[in-house]
Amino acid sequence: MHCLNCGNPVGENDLFCGECGYKLRRRFQSVNVAEREISQAKSHEASNNGSQSTQVDENKNVVSQQSDSTMKHSKDENAKHNEQFQNEALQQHTSNHQQRPQFSQSSKYQKRQHSDYQQQGQFSQHTKAVTEESKVFFKSAFVSSDYVIKSSQSFSFKLIKSLLIIGFIMLGILLASIIPVEISYIGTSKSSVIISIIVGIILFLAIIIGATYAMTRLVVRQPITFKKVLSDFVLINSVSVAILVLSIILMLANAYRFGASVTLLSLLLFIISGIYMMAKYSTNNDTRISSFYGMIIYIIIIFLFISIFGESLFNQIFDNLLEHMSNY
């Protein structure tokens, strides 16, 4: 310790400084008291800091425990939610997998039904269009056929095909009505005779139409399409078909001689129609050669066909008849 007045070293129990005589006891007591107070204050502050630190640590522990609990609860909730979502997804996938065949069948049925509706609509439109065109066709056939031949007008393949099919069906029915069942006695069936006649008529008409088109292209410079030639041929021969049907009706009425004459007349009109068409085309267009030579070639072609096919048909029917008669 030192003297507070002169700084000389002094003992702890000295009352006065030996150097300057300064009284030390009271001063030291006050200093000691101050030091003790400072020391107590420091210790009290340290204890307060310790308690606060302990409380803070406890608060931290509580907050940490709460945070851990919250995180654990959140993890549990997330795991539960994920498990529930996976179960729902699995159920949805299973349901879709089970419903997929039913949906596929329903979709196929709807597509098939829609396709059927479209086909029915197209068929009704086709029928309506053919019906309207047929009205114009028959009006032109019996009133203004020359005007149609002069113009570039031609009827559709749909109408022409429909008329040909209907015509051959009617021809088959009429032939079945006039050909007796007893024809089987000569060694041939009724159906084979009907088929032979229809096939012969088809070949006959095909030769006439083909020859008419070929001679038209030979004679006329301007290109005339096959559709135009076919359309005009069917248009003109509407009268020939009507006469042929009339001849069959006469045969049904047992007027065989008159009916046969009318049949020959209708066949002759079919042949003449080709010549008539070539004459009309050559009159309305420029020609390469005289239409007269084209007509001669046309007649030769038809004559050769009738000779060959007629002889073949005659031999097919009458050879069986002669063979049958020779057996008796």
C-alpha cells in the first residue's frame, strides 16, 4: 500500500505516514469499503449475468424443443399427406385402368355410329341428286335430245350406271317371265338362257358404244370424251329400251310374232343410234374424213359381231335341242 498524500510505501496497519505524517487509517477504511462495494457490485452483476444466461439458455432450450416438436409434427403431417396423395393417385390410376376399356368401347361405338350417320347422309344425298338428274334426263330424252347432243352437256356416271343396272334387272325379270320352264327339256336351264341373253346384250351394247366412240374420234377433229358419247347414247336409246320392254310385254300376252318383230325393231334402233350420233357430231364439228366412211366402218364392225356372236348363241341353243331330239 502507499500513502495517499506522498505515495510513500506504508503498512496495512499504520495509522500515520512515516514520511509526511498523513493519517492513513480512515482513508484505508473508506478505500476498503469502496473496494468491497465494488467487489460486491461485480459479484452481484456476475450472478445476475449468470442467471440471465441460464434463463436465456433455458429459453433457447424451450424454443429448440418447440421447434423440434413443430418440425417433427410438420414432417408427420407431410408424410401423412404424401401417403394419402399416393393412395389417391393409385386409386385414380386403378380406376382409369378399369374404365379405359369401357371408354374405348364407347368411343368406338360413337365413331361407328357417326360413320353410319355419315354414310346414310351421303346415300340420301346421292339418291336425291340422282333423282333430280333423272328428271332432267327423261325430259331431255323425249323432248330435246338434239339440243343435248349439240351442246357439251353430259349426264353423270352415277345416273348412267343406275339406269343401266335398273334396265338389266327389268330385262332379267321380263325374260324370266316369257321363257318357259319346259326349256330345260332341251338340255339347258332357264337361268342359263337368261344369263346368256343378258351377257349377249351387254356385249352387243358395248360393241356399239365402242365402235361409235372410235369412229367419232376418227371422223371429228375436236376431242369428244367417252363420257359424252356414253351419255348421248343412253339418252337417245331411252326410246329403244321402251320399245324393247313393249316387245316383251307383247310376248307375255302371247303375241309372239308381233313381239318378235318389235324386238328386232328395238335392236335395229340401237344400231342406228350410233350412226345418228356420228352424223350429229360431224355436222356440229370439223371433220378429218367424211362421216360416210366412218359409218361404213361402223356397220362392218357391228355386222361382224352379230355374225360371230349370233352364230355362237344359235349353236348353243339349237345344238342342245337337236341333240335332245336325236335321243328320241
